[in-house]
Amino acid sequence: MEQWQKDLKESIVDVETLEKVLGIPADEVRDIVEEYPMRITPHVLSRIKNEGDAIWKQVVPTAEEGNLDAACEAEDPLHEEKDSPVPGLVHRYPDRVLLVVTNQCPIYCRFCTRKRFVGSPGTLTPDNLEKVVSYLSEHREVRDIIFSGGDPLMVVDMLLERVLKALRGIPHLEIIRIGTRVPGTLPSRITEKLCNMLKAYHPLYMNLHFNHPDEITPEVAKACGMLADAGIPLGSQTVLMEGVNDDPEVMKRLMQKLLAIRVKPYYIYQADLVRGTHHFRTRVEKGLKIISALRGHTSGMGVPHYVIDAPQGGGKIAILPQDTLLYMDDEEVIVKNYEDLTFKYPQPAQSNGVGEESSIPLSMLPNPKSD
């Protein structure tokens, strides 16, 4: 048994242990945990400083999860099952697909989009892998696949390589990505053996999941460094959550710490409309405020896309602050920077009166000349 498997065995998975270790009365959350499983690894447990802090909120079940009154929330808010042509595969976008490799995770996030099935038994079977390969072989428009779940790194190296090898046999499948929270929650899983195996399947990318700067530890930095040294570009995904990271300074520290361990901030997600997660959701204005506070106040590399994964399978939609472009006409553009200073940028002359029309209707922008 490898060290990471021993760490998993020492995780908190039952309400009696939760009560003993963190003082949560077992009867208060027993029904919740029966429906939505719990796992808190020793590494994550060590990051909890106080009851109700940012790490605690992400992994400790609460009675609030049983509040299913919000009419806008659903078990499958992104309609992934509707977009699943074969078991385990989600084909929502034209040229890329998502593959559920396993239902298991190192921890069970209380805000998870896939709370409906994560934690239940289930790993991609050889029969279903064959169906996935057959489907992708027939759909030559697909050039990019992301492994998800659950967490793909929860399967042993041999099984993960079996999937990688099968998919690398599809000539038009160019990019493989792995979505994982393992480096930040079970860093012992990242071994030299794993990294050496992954090297053989480039171009390979990883999208990691981090929500708070306290998640960045020396062990996490080492794990991310090993992956980066294996030639794997690392990006991060963050979910915006009430009481966890809905503060510009907290988010800035997170993005800066990620860059320091060679992880490029990629997405900040508005929390999905998952049943029982209403207490995590923030207003969209707060996300826009955070993005505005990042721009100019830290490196552009540290400013991710702020997106809403649209309900009913609409896909990711970038949400941008609209306070930087003040005015535009054929002669000039007036813009405002992060310090609220205004600048004019002259438009180039159109050759022979022929040029592209503005992509932004001028009527939608204020005209400071008329003030």
C-alpha cells in the first residue's frame, strides 16, 4: 500500500469520528452524510485553524445542506446527463468532451456540482472505456478531452495509464487534460512514479482546484513542482463562495500564491445551482468586484476568467467588468485604468473609407463630450 492510500484510510469519513475530532454532534449531520458522503484527509484536517473557517466550510457537512427549498437549484444543474452520449462521457462543446473516470474524490466538497453521485462506487469499466473510444473515433471534431469525476488521480497508476493509452490511440485527439483536487488535498498521491508515467502521454495538461491561500502548503508546493517538472502545464480553478474567498484581498493572495508554485490561475467560477448549496452562493456583483480588484493590482498572469457555467447546459460564459471602456467612436477610444485614471487612445484612420465596424454599439456607451 502506497503512502497516499494510507493517508486516505486515515481520513474522516463517518459522523462519529467527525464528532470526536471536530466536535460536530453526529446526529446533526448523520442524514446529510448518508446522502452526500464525507471525506476529510489528514492533510486538509491539518489546515483547519478554527471552527467555521474557510477550509472548514469546504469539507465539514452542515444542516444547511438539507435545505432544498431553492427552486432554482437542481441535482444536475448543468444538464450533464442530457449531454452524455455514452456512459461517463459528456459532450457539450463542439471540439471537446469530459470523461468521468471515477466517482471517488480525496475530499468531498460540500459545494460540489456532482454531489448527486460523487462518493458512490464507480470507476470507468473496460466495457465503458471501449464505448468511449468507439464514440470518439467516430467524432473526428473532438480534439480535446478532460478527465474528471470524482477525481481521476484517485485511481491507481495502472488503471489511469490504461485510459490514457486507449485515448492516445485516437489520432485526432490532440489534448488530454486532467481535472484534479489531489495536489492540494492529498499531496502524497503525487509520486515520481506517477509523474514518470504521465510524461509518456503529452501534450497533457492539468486543471487543479484551489479556493483559499491557506491551502498552499510546502507539501502542496512540492507536489505541484513535481508535476510542473514533468512538463505538465498547470492551471487552477476556483469556486467563489460566501465566507470562503469572497474577498478581494483573499483572492489576490490565492492567485499570487498559485503563481509562486507554478500554477496559472485559469477560472473563478460563480457557484453552480446545485441542490443544498444555496448558503455558498454570492451575488455576481461580488465576483465582478473581485476581478476589478485583481486587475492592475497584481500580474496579469494572476487574473483568471470569471465565468458562470450556465444552467441547462449552456456552457461557460465569461463575465467581465464593464467599467473600463468609457467611450468609443471612429476617432478615439476613452478608457479607465485600475487607478480610475482616464486615457484617450486615437483610432487609426480607415483606408479608403473601408474598415470594420465597431463591435460595440456606440449608443451603449456614454459620450463624455456631451457632458
